[in-house]
Amino acid sequence: MPAAERMGAMQIAARAMRSLSGIRDPEPAQAADDAAPAVLGRVDCGGDYAEIETRFEPEARILWRSRRTDGPTWLSLDMLAELRDVQTRLSHGIAEDGDPGGRPVRALVSCSPEPGIWCHGLDLRLLARLIRSENVTGLRRYLQAAIDALFPNTIGLHMPILTVALVQGDALGGGFEAALAHDVIVAESGTRLGLIDVRLGLPPGIGAFPLLARRIGRTRAERVLGEGRALTAEALQALGVVDLVAHPGQGPVAVRSMLAMEERRNDARLRLADARRRERPLAYDELLERAEHWIEAALTLQPDDLVRMDRLAVRQTMRSLRASPGLL
């Protein structure tokens, strides 16, 4: 197929993905005519969810968000929907507060409820099943749900709010992409972050390359992703991927200290994050097109590749991907 025709087909497929759920490129939340002083109550909505928890810290104006301890360590469809709902409530809550300059919530921090695991990425068991059955519609639905949860973080929710990934355990595969989508990455010492897709015969994620290139440039991003392995927080800090490395168990303290310091410095981190977004903008449709490329490659996987995915899926459900020789 000629390149121009192929690109046209990819764009049509991307539009098809968009139409599956009716979700569009998120727009800035519009302020309501009447002030809504109960914004914090609407944002602190952890009781509404089955797979995630939220906790608002009013003194620091931080909204903490994490998986539930008894929930999956991967991005299930339910978890993706809940993550998106938090973003929507937060955006509308801040816009309707009546005092945008006051910024009732100044930071959204994605953290972990348990040591050793931050996020094990996409649901490998589901992906393997959909790939084997050549269920393109199912693959599109799942990947679009992931994009809809990831994309708002890449644009700061269209609000003057800093998004922070507090990586307190391994962030692998789609978990690494989720961390990269945040403005700031704070990782505890000893944690590992990385993408393993290329070792399964897949392209390097959906948004991993453009998000990593935002931080360290295209050449180094290609090298890091091409190796297909996880790196330590310290190694990624040296590359410029991780912004701050904290001692084990001290991540929350490091985040609070960083945010307090930046407030005194006129929100330098927020300004830097905004400059980074403007320098390397990421379009929603670009992610949809990358998802189509990923699906196209996934449907060509060999049986041995799918067996490796199965093995990783078993380790994923056992809450550990540490024992994955040759992959991590």
C-alpha cells in the first residue's frame, strides 16, 4: 500500500476508535456562573470507586490518587474509567470553584498503596486473548480507554495544576508510559521503570516515544526504548527522565517538600511543565494513530511471542514481574 494511502487508512481507523465511545479530545472545563465552594468535597471522592482511592490533603492542597491494595496492579478497564472520572471531576471542580487564582488543588499525585509495585502496565491477559481472537474492536476499545486516561495528564488537565508520578515501586510497560504522562516524576530509590514491548515483538508503546522524547530528546529516547528493558530510578535520573529520587519510603515527604519549595519560587515546576508541553505538543489523534500501528503489529505476533505474554500475564496476576528473566 502506498505511504499516502496507508496514512489515510490509519487516520480513518483513528477516527473509528474515537467514535467507539464518543469521547473527544478533552476541552478546558468552563467555569460555572455560580461559585461552588464545595469543590474539595467533590474532588475527595475515593468512596465512589472500586479499584482506586483518592485522598485530599488540604494543608498542602494535594490530591493523592492510588490503586486499592486489594485491586489489580495493572490498568484494567474499570480502573482506567475511574482514573478518567477523577480527572473530569477535578477539572470541573477547580473550574467551578469561583476563585481559579486560589487553586484549591495545586497538585495531583499518582502514588502506590504498597511497596514494590507502582503499575504493571496494560492487562496482558486481556491483550493476549484479544490478539489471539483477532478482536480488533476489543483492542481498540481497550487502547482508547488507556489513551483517554493518559492524555489529560499530558496537557495538565487544561488547568493550572501540576501532575506528579510518585513511583514507589516498579512502573513497567504501560505503567512507564503512565508515569511519563505526568509533569514530574519522583521515584524512590531501587524502583525500576521501563518498557518491554519491543521484546514481545511490539512497537514501543502508544505514547512512550513522544513522551520520553519530551524529556530527553528523540535520539536518547530511541535508544532507551529500543533496549526494551527496565532501568533503575537512579539511572533514569542521570538520563533526565526522573526528576527526583527519594529514599525508600520517603517519596511522599519528598513530594510535599518539592511542592512547598516550588510555591515559594513562583511555581517554577508548573512553568517548566507548561514550557515542555508547548515545546513538544502531543495531539490526541496522534495517540489514536499510534494505537492503530500497535494493533496492526500485535496481530502479526508469533505464537512464541504470545506465550511470553502469557507468562508475563501470570506473573502480573501474582503481583510480581521481578522474576522475568530475559525480559526485564
